[in-house]
Amino acid sequence: MANGGDHWLVRETTIRILWRGSIAVLALLVLVDFFVDHHPQFGIDGTPGFGAWFGFLSCVAMVLVAKAIGVVLKRPDTYYDE
């Protein structure tokens, strides 16, 4: 930055505020989900908080699959050296 200060998104106080705000919004959305009338297509998608835990598990699964693909496709550091 021109004045020598850190960008506002890398300050510890801003990061802490963003984490707490995000957690509060997510908790509020899961809480509100208990009062919403669901119309499930399958049995499990009518459970309260389904979007939150399904999204989290999907994200974890994508990371694990990406790591497994990386292990399979990984080449040694000296692959292009002769």
C-alpha cells in the first residue's frame, strides 16, 4: 500500500471479524432451516441443515479426490531432466 500499511483483508482483526460473521450467518441459516417447510424429493434432503452438511461433505470429497488424482498423475521432479 502507498501508506505502508497492510491491506484491510490481511489484517488479523479483519480476518477474525470475517470468520465470526461467516459462522454467525451460517448458524443463522441452519437455525432458520428448522422453520422452513421442506418439499424433499428424497427422504434425506428434507432434514434441517441438509444444504450445510451436504455441501461440507461434498467439499471434503472433492478435496480427497483431487489429492488422489494428484498422487496418480504426479511426476518426479527430475521428469524432464536428461
